[in-house]
Amino acid sequence: MKSNLAKESSNKRNVSGAELKASTVNISMNVLIFLLGGLIIYMSYSIYVKLWGAEKSSNELIEKETPSEIIQVEVLNGCGISGVADMFTDYLRAQSFDVVNIDNYVSFDINESLVIDRIGNMSNARKIAESLNINKKNVIQQLNDDYFLDVTIIIGKDYYKLKPLK
């Protein structure tokens, strides 16, 4: 009789161990299903918001897509008068242009000031020409991938007619 009781008690332990494993697997599977369900709900909500979310007005979209552009400028002295490039630089910075280089041009015999577009955006060059009162016929395009700036200004001997000195 004792041996039957021992066998029954050992069978209960084995059954209890198997039930414990099954219970752990069930709990793990339930947690995994719950997490995957949450992930599916989150992804569905994200897709819904992207596709049918709050419609933005076209003005809001334009403002976000076109932040105010900083135009990087190089100022070169082509007239030979000392300090002219510095005066133009101060004026351009006051007009919110980013002057990144000030130097002398290769020669000092430039009669009319020039504005040169370096990246293929003539509107930037025209903005600068307009702010300096440089004639539109003196706005040219010379693309150069070696330059990391938008526009080059070469100050000519007509510098005294331009806005910074008027």
C-alpha cells in the first residue's frame, strides 16, 4: 500500500511539473499575443493619421517646406580701394546675408560691380543685386562645384554708386 501511495504521489509531482510548464507556456503566449496586438493597433493608428489625419492648409505646408533661406555670399574687392569689401560686408550682414568670405579679386581693374550665381539659383543672385542696387545685366551665372557658397560679389570701380555708400 505504501508503495502505491508513493507512486501516486510521484505521479502527482510529474503531472504538476507538466502542468506548470504548460501554464508558463500559456502565460508567455498570452503576453506575446497581447504585445503583438498592441503593436498592430499602434501601427494601424499611425497609418490612419498619415493618410487621413488632420488636413493642413496649403499655407502651413508651404511655410514648413520652405524655411527662410540663408544666402551665403563671397565679397571680392575688384576696384582696389582699401576697406570697400568690409563696408559691403557690413551692409550685407545687416541685410541678413551670410558673408562667408572677404578677399581681393585677382585684379583691380573691374569697372562695373558683378554678382555671380555659383549654384544655379539666379533668384538669390538677383536678390543680392537688388539689395546693392547693382544693374540686372551684371548678374551672371558661373556654376562651380568647388565653391561652398551661393553668390560671389565682385566690387568694381562703380562702388560709390551702390547702396552701401549712398
